[in-house]
Amino acid sequence: MVNYIVLDLEFMCLRGRSGGDIIEIGAIKMTTNEANQGIIMTDLFHSYVKPERNPKVNAMTTALTGITQEDVDGASGFKDILSAFTNWIGDEPYYFIAWGPDDKYQLVRHCRERDLSLSWLMNYNDLQLQFTMLHGENSGNRFGLKRALEHLNLVFMGRPHQALDDALNTGRIFAHVYPKLTLTNNNAAEEPLYTSELVYSSGSGEEKNMPFSDLANMLGMVL
């Protein structure tokens, strides 16, 4: 059985700078149903992560994500949370599904900074890119999560910028378009560290150039 790990991360907001600590991980596990005619959710994972480089949660981060100092003070650090997460993923074959490339970038950066293995970060698929291409837009003008939901006549559900809610809603999109997708095999351990600079469309008619430091302002679009 193949699992699909639909992932979302939240980060510490650093004004004018990229590379804030991961402070929340949310993911759902999906697979095909018994008749192999659709995608169903089978499990979920959620944890806050104690930030290490910038241990104090600033007001901008709390305003965006709802994450407080108390939330992260009660959490373990990235290494321990990653261990719990990879144990949760399990031993069955899997693909990662995420809305955009930036969660992969941050996971690679966090692991390399801490000399942690990247062998688990494989088969990462950018659902945002595939959805955008499927619906006739070029890769430089990607659908925001909310706009993608609206395109499928789905209602935005949950709290914006909450990792598990974002993952759940990304999973809803994945279930709708799964038959049309071409999933790829890859291994982050074999790839260079990279950054991305994308253009997102929120559906309001306004497109903005949004490097990673501003990504959180867009990805708060939960279904």
C-alpha cells in the first residue's frame, strides 16, 4: 500500500528575512480506498516545535499563526519532533504532497544545519505547481490555496496559517485532482539546497512577488 503524506509547516516570522524556525508541523496520511477509486484519510500528525535560533515568539508570528510562546515552550525541539514524525510516517512506501516547494526547502535546511539524515525526505510533490499547470496557468503565477479551493467549489475551512488545517485542506484538493496527477520520485538528500521565489494569485486579481520571507502571508489560506 502506498501512502500520501500531505504536509504543512508554519514558521517564525522574521521581518525582512527568510529562514525562520519551523514552529509547527501538521500532516495527514492518505491512501486509496479498497476499490482504488478514491483517496481517503487514515491518520494525522500535529506538533508544535520549540524554536532554537529565535526562541521568543514575536507578535507578528502570533498574529499570523495563532501560535503563542506557551505553545512552543511546551514542545520539544526540531530533532525530537522530526523523529516522532518520521516514525509516524511508517515503513510503507509514500509520497509527500505539499502546497508549494518551500516546506521542502525548510526541512532540508533544518536537517542540514543539524546534521540530520535526509533519507526520509523523498518523493516530494508540489501539488500547487501541478494544480496550476492543470488549470491553464503558467508556473510563475501559481494558485493560492484559497483560490484553488474556490476553483473546485470548495469552502475554505479551519483556521488560516494553522498547519494541520492547511494540510487537511490541501488533502481535500489532492483527493479531487488525484486521478490527473503525475507523482514523481526524488530524494532531497541528492539535491542542492535552494531557495524559491514564486508569484501567487489569491483570486482577488492581485499578484504579488513573494519570496520565502513573505510566504506565510499567503499560505494562511486553509480550506
